[in-house]
Amino acid sequence: MDTLALLANGFVAAATPTNLTFALIGCVLGTLIGVLPGLGPAAGTAILIPLTFNLDPTGAIIMLCAIYYGAMYGGTITSVLINVPGEAASVITCIDGYEMAKQGRAGTALAVAAIGSFIGGCISTIALTAVALPLAQLALKFGPVEFFALMVVGLSLVIGLAGKSLAAALLMTVFGLLIAMVGIDPVRGAPRFTFGVEDLLDGVGFIPVAMGLFGISELMLAADSRLLKPISTRISSLIPSRREMRDCAGSIGRGTVIGFVLGLIPGVGAVIPTFLAYVLEKKISKTPERFGKGAIEGVAAPETANNAYANAAMVPLLALGIPSSPTIAVLMGAFIINGLTPGPFLFQERPDLVWAIIASFFIGNVILLALNLPLVGLWAKLLRMPYHYLCTGVLLFCILGAYSLKQSVFDVWVMLGFGVVGYLLRKLDFPLAPAILALILGPIMERSLRTTLEISGGSFAIFLDRPIAMVLLAIAAAVIVTVAFSPKAIEAVSEDAQ
Amino acid sequence: MILGRALVRCLAVLALLIATAAGAAEYPTKPIQLLVMFPAGGSTDIGARIVASIAEKELGQPIVVVNKSGAGGQVGWTEMSRAKPDGYTLGFINLPGLNTIILDPERKAVFKADSFAPIINQVVDAGIIWLKADSPYKTLGDLIEAARQKPGQITACTTGILSDDHLAILMMEEAAKVQFRIVHFDGGAQQMTAILGNHVEVAFDNVGGIVKRVQSGEVRALAVMDPARSKFLPDVPTTPELGYPTVLSNSTRGIAAPKGVPANVVKRLEAAFTKAMENADHVKKMEDTGLAIKVMTGDEYRKYYQDLHAKAAKYTEWARSQQR
Amino acid sequence: MSATMRRGWRVATIVLFALSIFTIHQSVELSLMDRLGPGPGFFPFWLALLGALLSLILFVEVHRTRPEGPAIPLMPRGPALGQVSLIVASIAVTAALLEPLGFRLAMLLFNGGLLFAMGERRWWAVALFAVTGSFGVYHVFNNWLDVVLPVGRLGI
């Protein structure tokens, strides 16, 4: 009962013309940041923190949260239009989103992403207001042991992304994991596979790798096929048809649940929810063969999960004071600069502020939808640009993005190298998504296993005492066993790609 | 209203910038890059952005904070050690993190202790030992007693291998003749999750990050590892008070330049940053986040840097020998 | 699988196999296990072993299939090869020039050069795109977004 009254007060505080202006500016800036590859949400938010120095705390936080959401959505736009993920959470959207664009359905893909994001974000915020505190406590049960188990489940599901050959998908997973090993060892600090190159100390960044494997290789393939024409000359209806909306209603629902639940667990990151949502859709679909060929569910589910995650990830921050992703850490820094330390005491000390922020999440989601739906047509029209302009523009964009990530030319070379590798592997029909996902999951997996063993003093028996970890590992084992030992499953997997 | 005021302020700053830039041809004549070796939003980054926003008005040129995080700072310090010593590339040095990277042969760092010219220290953040409020260990004595009963079984976590927290655990083990089971995390957030979720028993950390949580009663601080009590937590005893005068640990961060930076540039920077750090706005913003300001410049800071390096050498070697 | 595709897979699996063996060799030099559990070499070692095994399986699998279908050339030839190389070369040249020339000049060259090479002959369109995509982008990033882009030896 109190909650509703508090939330109502929050709306009153958040919906002042000044704050609405901040939310609007934040959404616009955020979308821009998301669109620019390399300038991910974390870096973008950090850059804009000084802008908020002179604002009052409520306005500052509202603006930064809006930037955060805007960036999460903006990343989708480039994924769909040019196969270049603007940020990590949009990697999986490339698979079907870009296919849709090639079929002239870019508008539909972007509209569905906007609608799904809106629904996922709003439901997630409602759930946040209702159950934030108890759930946040429960999520703390996820320690390094459980994390390792969760990563194993994630990798076992990579099989769900397999194309023609299961062995090829696994080999690509191993390839991605090995790339993830480059750099300073996360536990002991010893450099591995750096061959004396200092730029490799911090490892191979996955944004340049993703831009190379997906974006650059795509342009090379297009040049190769001698089809020097716009990706799509025809743009069908921008608004999804009623049938398409019905198709993805379930996907949006499932995406919301996955995004919200995983958002509660500190440290999961935005990628895993999107990718689990995608694999789940493919698994339960009656027509899994459509995935990878422009299935609208393949855009709706991950994009919804992405935004549901973004909103739910505020729960550990507000309820426990724990930032669950780099971007949230930046937001936490902004809170602190403005004299507020997030955590349970913040609810007691400044309930007015906390509820105004929660209310602003709703407002931010509405603004984002209102802002993006009309723009969808404009974005889609970009694809009508003559090919050589589009190609030059995209490459310019990629070089700029790769460079600005760490202000390093080395990342441009990494991008180019993986562009060539991606081009060759795609020629041979090797699946690339498992490699990029393994690159993201690998470091978390290695780190959590080794931390687990530090806690147990080197004994693997620790897994037996942890029920959550046992259940997760059992799920992973079941997934692998069913695929490996059922000829039917292998057939189903190999049919996917044909 | 507020937006309008902010705009006026921005314009004022802009006008000032133009005026100063036009008047003086001496250093600085173009924007200065300030490297921060940790991710945006962390406490080093916050401190850097606060001081940069004030010092740029003193210097009359924008100071751009650039995050070059990775490998515990090694990536950024490598770059800084190679930058031109013209005063347009400055960087934060976090001690003793920088020292242990230099001292640990496994890290194969390309920079040495004298690759950097310390200019001014900003923050000193004392070490602190804390655990969850419902932990059975009420005092440091309880904890040490338990560690004595169960050698190598009480889990104690750090914010990174060879961080100041790691060295602090080693000092405690040496002083109390006990052994902990050391668990390394990536930073404060992971450490907090692990303690609140009962995955690890005790944390070695710094005061700055947890003042609010101690005050709210969520966690219990056992001891501050500093000769004097923290002004943010006056009720928490210090390690010397509890009989461990050798267990002293802190983390400091300040601004340095690549070696060979001209003396006039150092002087200009010292003056500008001293003024910025003494600015009331800077003091208030830093103290709100629980960070104690300690301005050290010139010989004082350089001596501090060298003494610390010698002390860190001993524990780095010991930490490495334990692993084998 | 066509004959050309078969050849491609064989080459790819051999390369990946060699890469795995090299990684195994490198990981054993790092410590695999010590008193405190798995060392830095633990994960790379087992992963590379798995990688070697998988690439071997794939090689054998491909070897046992028979070529079918027409042998469509896998790699581009003629003008298509030119277009593909143009993309790779333009990025490589720009990456090499980014720091010596600075972002603005390197990008001016990149935009103008690539557009011209791809057949655009309207000089005003090339110039407009090239200037916007170099000086314009620099202005937005450097001045509005606070992202430092390289300034070359000529001072711009």
C-alpha cells in the first residue's frame, strides 16, 4: 500500500518539466552513444557524468539513467542495419535482425525491438518496485561456485546456435575461449599469450572482434558477390503486422522473465540474458529453421531481455549498493559524486529520491518508445544509400569505434584481422556466434572456477555442497547428453542450417 | 530554472577559458590528458574527475580524463611511461598497486619505479578489516583466535592479487602468526557480493568504500590499519591499539607525469592542483564519498613513493614464494 | 559439400589444429597446477587439447565425405577480388596513417580515396562526404563527446 503512494510521489517529483527535459536529452544522447560502436554505454555514461555536475541529484540521476537505457537501445540500430553491434548486448540481435534488414524488414525489426524493450522495461520496473528487496537478498546466494555453473549452462546452450555441424560449433566455442585467454591471467597476474606485445596485456577486446567478425566480414562478402547495390531497395511496412506481433508476444514475455531474473544477480552482465533468450526461442520454436534467416522472434526476445535486464540490474544497485555491470558502476559513481551512496540505507534516508528515480525509469521507457518509433523509418531509409557511400560510412564508423574504445590503433588492427578471419570462416559456413559468445563468457567462467577453488582450498568437492550449482550443472549435463547421444537431436541440429 | 543556471555557468567557464587561452602563451597551451588506470565510475576515476573539473579552471585549459584500465593498471601505466614528458599527458598513480606490478617479475612490466615523476598526492585511503554484521567474530581478537584454531581455513578476500589488501593480509599473518585462506576478487563490488552472500568470511579493504555500510550497521569493521583512527569511523579501533603496530596498510593515489617532465611544468601543475585540492568544493565532494584528502607535493611525495617501494618489495617477494 | 568447400575445410581444420598444438606448447610453460589450485596454464591447456581433438574429428569427417555438386570457386577472382582487397587495404592504410597524419587527414584520405576507388566521380559529392566524415566527425567527438582522437605530426 505504501509502495503505491511512494511511487505516486515519485512520479510527481520526476515529472517536472525540468526532469522530463533531462530524461529526453538523456534518451537522445544515449541513443547516439549506443549507435556509435566502441563508445559503449559504460564509456558514454562516464563521459557525460561531468555534464550532470551542476544539476541537482534527482535531475542528474534521471538523465544518466536515461542515457543508459538509450545506449542499450541504440546498439540495436546498428546491429540491425549494418550487422555491427553497437554494444555487447546487441551481438545476438545481429543474427536475425540483419537478416530481416536484408529482406527489407529493417523497420519491422527496429519497431519490434523498441516495443519489446518498452514492455520488458516497464514490467521489469513494476517487478522491481514490488519485490526488489527480498529478491536482491536471494540473488546474493549466487557466489563464484554458482557463477561457474551458470557459465557452464550458458556454454552448453551454445550448441543451440550450432549450424551444420556440432563439432564445428564446439570448435568455434573453443576458438573463442582461447582468444579470451590472451592477456593478464585474472587470478595470478601472469601474462599469457601476449608475446611481448603490451597491447595484448588487457586481452583482445570483444567489441573490435565482434565488429570485425560481423561487420567488416559482411562488407567483404558483399563486395565479393559483386552485388554492389544497396542492401535493400524495398522497405516493407515499418510497423509489425498483427500476425508478427502475435508471433512475438510469447517471445517478449519470455524475454522479460529471463532479463529480469538474471538482472537480479550481480555480475551476470547484459550479454548472457540476451543470448539465453535467443537460444530458448530457437529451442521451443516449432520452426527453428527460420532462425538465422530473419525470424522476428530472434529480435524480439533478446531485445526485450536486454531492456528487462537493464532495468532489473538497478535492483542490486538500489537494494544492496552493488553495481552489477560496468555501466551500473559508472551510474553508482554518479550517485556518489552527487552525495548519495546507493544501498538499503538510501531507501531509508532519501525515499523521495529513490522513488523519483524509479518513477523516472517508467518515464524513460515511455520517452524511448516515443522517440524511437517515429525514427525507425528514418533509420531504415539509411539503407537506401548508394552502396559505396554506405560501405565507406560503415567502415569509417568501425575504424572510429574501434579506435575510440581504448584510444588505441591496435584495436583497429584487431578488428581488421578478425574481419579477414570472419570472412574466411563465413565462406566455409563456420558458425561465428559461438566464438563471440565464448569470448565474452570465457573470462567470467575461468575466473569463477579459480575463485571457487581458492575458497575451497583447491577441492572440487565444494560443488557437492551447493544445491544451486548442482542443479545448474545437472541442466548443463542434460543438455549435452541429449544432444550428444540422441541421433534425432543431431539431425535436428544439422537440419537447422539447411 | 536549474538548466538555465547551468547554462549560465557553462558560458562563464567558456568565456574564462577563451580569455585565459588568449592571454598566455606559456604552459599549458592545449588540453591536458589525465590518464586513470581504472574503469570509469571507480573511486580513482571519481576523484580524478572531481579534481580535474576544478583544476582546469586554474590551468585555463581543459583536462580530459581518459580511462585506460586493464591488468590492474599495468596497461595504462605502460602507456603513460611511454608518453612524451611535455606535461600534456599526466596520470594517476595508485600506490602500492603500481609498486607491486613493478616488483613482481611475473608481470614483466616495461616501466620501473623511476619511470614516473610524482607531482601531487590526492587521497590516502587507510586499510580496514571488515565482515558481515551477523558474523560470529565480534572483534579482531575473535578473528585471530579463530584463525589460530583453524589454520588456513578462514577465508579472507582481497580486491586483487598483490593489491594493498593482499599485502595487508600477509602483514596480519606475519604479525599474528596465523594463516588465512586468501581469495582474490576483481574489486570492491565482487568483494561486497561475496561477503553479503556468505561466500567469504572476512574482507581486507579500504575505508573509502564502506563508510556508509558500517554506519548503517550492515557490516562490522574490526580494525583500521592506520596509526590514527579514521575521521569517518571514529569508533573503530586501529591495529596498533589492538597490539599489531606493524600491520599498517593504505592505498594512496596522486598525479604523476612521465619522467623527464620540465621543472617549470611541474611547478605550474603543483600550484594549480594544490589550489584545486584545497578548494572547498573538492574537499566536500571527496569527503562525502568517504575519501580522506592528503596533499603531498615535491620532495615529501617523492620520498613517500621511494620508501613505499622498498616496503612493498619485501611483501611482494613473500607473496610469490608462498604460491610455489 | 563441393570439392572447393572440402578443400577449404581441410585447410581450416589443419590451421586450427596447428593453432591448438601451439597453444598446448605455450600453456605447459605456464604453471598448470600448484598449491593453490589451477594455475594460469590450466584452462588454455585443456581447451587447446579439446580444440586439437575437435579439429582432428572434423578433418576426418570432411575427408570421408565425397565431393558433390558443382565446384564453385570459393575465393573471389577478378574484379570481386579487387573489391575485397580494396576494403582490407583501405582499413590497413588508414590504421597505419591514423597516428602520424592525425584522425582528420587520415580519414579525409580514407573517405575520398575509397569513394573514388569505388567509382564515385562527382567530385563535389566526394569532397562533401570526405570532409564531413573527417573534420566533422572529429569536431563532434573531440569537442562535444570528449573523446580524444589522434592529432598528427603536422599539428592537425
